[in-house]
Amino acid sequence: MSHVLEIRNLTKKFGDFIAVDNMTLNIGEGEIFGFLGANGAGKSTTINMIASLLRPTKGEIVLLGKNIVKDSKFAKMNTGIVPQELAIYEDMTAYENVSFFAGLYGLRGAMLRERTEEALAFVGLGDKHQSFPKNFSGGMKRRLNIACAIAHLPKLIIMDEPTVGIDPQSRNYILQSVRKLNEMGCTIIYTSHYMEEVEEICTRIAIVDHGKIIAEGTKEQLTSIITDTKEIWIGFRADGAISIESLQGIAGVTAVRQEENTLKIVSKSEVNNLNRIIQQLIKDQVEIRSVEEQAPNLESVFLTLTGRNLRD
Amino acid sequence: MDEMVWLIRKTLKDTFRKKKNWFLYFGLPIVGILISLFFYSNASTGTIRAGVVNQDGSQVVTSGVIRYLEGLGQVQVTPLDEETLRARIASGDLDCGIIFEQGFADRVKTGEPGHIRIMSVKGESVTAYIKAMLQSYIGNVAAIGKETKGDEAAFARIYDSYSQHPFKLKATAQPDTSNEKMMSYQTIGYLITFMMFSAANLSEIILKEKENRTFLRLLSSPMSARAYVLSNVVVSLLLIFLQIVVTLVAMKLIFHIDAGMPTFPLIVVLLLFALTAIGLALTIVAFAKSTSAAGAMRNMIITPSCLLAGCYFPVNIMPETVRKISSFLPQHWLLDSIDQLQQGQSLGSLYVNLLILGGFALVFALIAVYRFGKNNDSRQFV
Ligand SMILES: Nc1ncnc2c1ncn2[C@@H]1O[C@H](COP(=O)(O)OP(=O)(O)OP(=O)(O)O)[C@@H](O)[C@H]1O
Ligand SMILES: [Mg+2]
């Protein structure tokens, strides 16, 4: 498998702060590569260096065989970036937005029209050519943001959290279009806070924490790291006050997280502590609704490796 | 290069799409012409009707000033007492009133004019012209007074020859062209302000794009930061050039005001000034953290400096210190060039002014470039 992107010893410092720390990584052709990391892990910084928006403090980035730290124009021509924050012109129509950005990559005339229409249809905005983004929903704006990045059909598409805060319909559109783009031969880098998304579409995943890649591989490879752990989900009635600290004190428990009416507890699989956990909850007068043991998934991998929640 | 043209096209299209911008860039300078017309015109509205109250008795100097006003040919002078004057101003019968209080002539002779009051309900639009004309005339007479140091006979002799010959001749011989020159000078005074505001507005597009993050998005395309800023400069220059052309064409063809100088050198100096204005605008943008900060800086800098440089009133009616300050303002050098061109100087003989204007543009541009460079180092926009 030939590499679309090779990153070697990539480091970025902001003053004394190390945002990306000696990162090494290869991404092959046709992959959908996921970056998973908490807020401030260094995902956007890495991506901005790949897109030549930031100059690395140290290290090499080789795109399609070319060192792009020296040749940023090449990097820019061959990548399409979907920025984490929306970057569209509110006072231009959807069509004009896509057409303008695609034109920056040298597309003109009939070709430009064709690609613009394709890109808009691709993200499900085919019937919104003449609408202004200021009248769009958050999800539609996100989709337009994506259309602007793909109309010129770059080899490498970089999506920085393209599904933050949007409706399920838009989200499905986006995930579908990522897959379609991939089928058309685009290599994709995808960062997200949403574990399920990454699990669903990524061929390979890197878990990033404090600027470092702490684990990398397919979903199966990653979950096999933690075969010695289990995850227990406990449903409860909302009004009880949960003391997470007291649960963390129980032998074998490595991480506890509350997500609405569910407690998610990661624990060593060889320790039999379910009774103690339930006793503690009863003592805290929590009304338990359900108890189930989950097979290890990416979320528990992440929780175990970083000790952090993915979302704040 | 290709992507620069693409961006320039888009920015122009964007700008012309908004009706507000048409008014901002082309409507306002035309309003400027209208105001200048109103200030200095006597053709359309007739002369300025001024009531004059002389409480200074039969002083030679005082009646000289009154005669001078009459001699201007644009002021219709009616002698009155103060009470009637007030009534007739209030009723709109008169445009303004001038009161020479007792002791006016004596004060002029000591070289320190005073005891003169000008009143109007029509405001600065009427009084500015009269004030300017009186100021320069009385100033000259006061200078004689200062020179002769209370020597009545010497004063009378010099004053006599002064009031007999040159001024009256000059004032009556060619009132029309001087009037039109003043209108066009004033129009350009306003145009300067509008050019500066236009440049500031257009440069602020950079900040706006940083704020809505399209700037960063553009930089992730094959467009470099340098090409981006350069495109912005080209847009500003194009629009300001159009602004100049529209103003001059309107002045000449619609309002029939003769600038009193050839068009080509006029456009050259105006364009040179446009570069200065763009340089200043970029400097503001380079230092401002947000569009609102830039807006505040723009308002704080442009209007006051234009006022000091004499864009709204002739500098010679301002105090000496103000006149000195104005030499440090680029607008002054443009206005001075216009003045000299109107007096028949050639463009080549104005090379000092042109160099100074070019220098201003260069210095501003260098500051902006230096500052932009620093911004990019710390990646303020990421
Ligand atoms: N221009 C900058 N100057 C200083 N520090 C910065 C700069 N850009 C990013 N950082 C810091 O670098 C760290 C990594 O930021 P980055 O944006 O890459 O995180 P991220 O993984 O994308 O997080 P998020 O999920 O919130 O988008 C953060 O702590 C951030 O504060
Ligand atoms: Mg980020």
C-alpha cells in the first residue's frame, strides 16, 4: 500500500507549550483515518500543519512523495480542508460559495460549473443553489462547508470535526458523503469527538492525547489492547445524587463517567466487583433501573488510555 | 496570479452587490460637491445677504472692511442697527450679520483684531465663506498695524496704498474663476476624507475575513497571505480610482465646475494620495484586533486629521500652531499640491510634494508589512 501521507517526528510548539509532540504516522491510499482526542489534544494543530497553514517547529510531512514543509503550494493544491469552524460567506449564495473556493484551485468554465453542481448535490444541497447560508440551519452550513472543500476533488480531504452540533439528518448526509468520497478514491482524515462516528466510518484510528499518538490501529486492534477490562453500564432514575468518587474507590474500577441517566464504569475484568458497586449505589440511595456489561469498545479504550472523557 | 484575479473579481462583485456601497463610494463624494456648491456658489442662490452694523463710528479701517466685502461681488451688504439686524436674520430676510463693535478699528491697528461678531441662523455653510474672506483681509490690515507700531501716519499711508490697489483689483477682476477654484478645492477636500474612509473600509475586509474565518480557509487554498493582501490593495486602488473619476466627471459635466487645472496632474496627485490612504488603512488593520477596533481607530484618525489639514476649512483661517501641525499630515501635501496646480504650477515642479506623499505611502506600507509579518509568526489567525 502506497502512502498518501507520511508524518515523521512532527512537533509544534507555541512558545514553551508543546501542542504536537514528536508525532510519527503513515496514512495509506484509500484510508479513512480517524483522529480521536479530547479538547486541546492537538488534532487541529496537526491538521493545520498538514494543510500548510502552520509551519512545524520540527519534523517532516511528506504528501504524495513530496516534502510539503518546503513546498506548501503543492500541499494546498492537493488537499481540501473542512475547517473546524465554519468558513463560508454568509452573503454569497451556496453556489457562489462553492464556485469561488473551487476557482481558487484553478477550475474555470464548464468544468467549474460541473464540479460545483456535483459538490452541492453530494452534500444534499442540490436544490439550494441560490439560497444564502444565512438562512441555513447549522447542519446545512456544515454541509456547505464540506462542499467548498471537495469541489476541486483533492487527493487528501481533511475534515476537522465536521459534525459538531448538527441535526441527525445532516449528520447522516455527512457520513454518507465521507464514504462516497472514499469510494471515489479520496483519502480522508477525519477528526471527531463522536466515538460512534469514528467507529462507524474509519478504517484506522489514532488516539491523540497531549500532542502524542498513544495508540493507533483498526478498531479491532485498539479494542484488543484492553481485553483485560470490562465496561458496566448502570441505568438509574434521574433524581438521585451520584457520588462518582466513592465508586472510583472500589477495587478494580479504573474510570467512571456519568452520561445522563447512565453510569459508565470501566473496570479490570478479572476483579469481580459488581456486587460492591451495586451496594455502594444502594447506600447512596440511587434507584437502579438496569445493569449491563458491555463488550470493550473504543470509548472504553479511550477512557482507559487517557483517563479522560472524550467530551467535556 | 490567477487566484489573485479570482479573488479580486469576487471582492469587487461583492462590493458592488450592496447598494450601500454605491452610496458610500460614489454618492458621498457627489454630496461633497453639492455642499461645496452651496458654500461657495453665488450663481444659483444669488449673493449672500449680509447685514452690517457699524458701532465703530466713521473709522477708515472699518469702512474699508465693509467696502472690501461689497467689493467681493458675492456679498450684498445692508447697513443696519443691531435690533433690525437680529429681526431680519430671524425672519430669514438676511443670511448673516456682521457687527463691528466699538474699538474694532483700534484693535486692528494694534495688530490684534477683535470686537467683531458674525451671526447667522443658517450656520457654518453661510458664515464659513465670509469668515474666511474677512480673516484674510483683516489679518493683512492687522499686519500693517503691527508693523507700524501705533504710528498713525505710517499706518494711514501704508493702509491707503494697500486698500487702493491690489486687493480690490484681484477680488473683482476674476471672481468667477476664483470661486470655482474654491469649489473644486473644497470638493477635493471632501473627496480626501471619502477616499480615506473608502480605503479603511476596504482594508477592513481583511479583518472581517479573519473574523468569519474565511481568511484562514483562503490561505489553505493555493493563495498565499501576501497574494491575499496584495489583492485587497488592488481592489482598494481600483475602487478609489473609480471614486476619483466619478467625482471629477460629476464636477465637470454635471455641476460645470472648472477645477482650474489640467485633469491629468490632478488624477496623478490624487492617486498618489490614494496609495497613502491605503497604506494608512493597512496600518490600522495590522494593529487592530477586530473590525470594531479598526472602526474606532479609523474614526479617531481620519476626520480630525482631515480637519487639521484643511480639508473642510482653509488652513489660513486656523491658528499658527495648527498650521504647523498640518505639515505632518499627508492631506496637507495633497491640498498644497492642488493649490499650486490651480496657480498654474506644473506637475514636475511639485516634486517635493509628490516625494513627501510617496514617502508617507511607503512608510505606512512598511509599518503594515512589518506588523503583518509579526502577526503571522504568532499565528494570530489560527
Ligand atoms: N496559536 C496558538 N497559540 C498558542 N497555543 C495554541 C495555538 N493554537 C492551539 N494552541 C494550543 O494547542 C493545544 C492544541 O490545540 P488544538 O486546537 O490542536 O486541539 P484540538 O485537539 O483540535 O482540540 P479541539 O477538540 O478543542 O478542537 C491547545 O491547548 C491549544 O490551546
Ligand atoms: Mg480542533
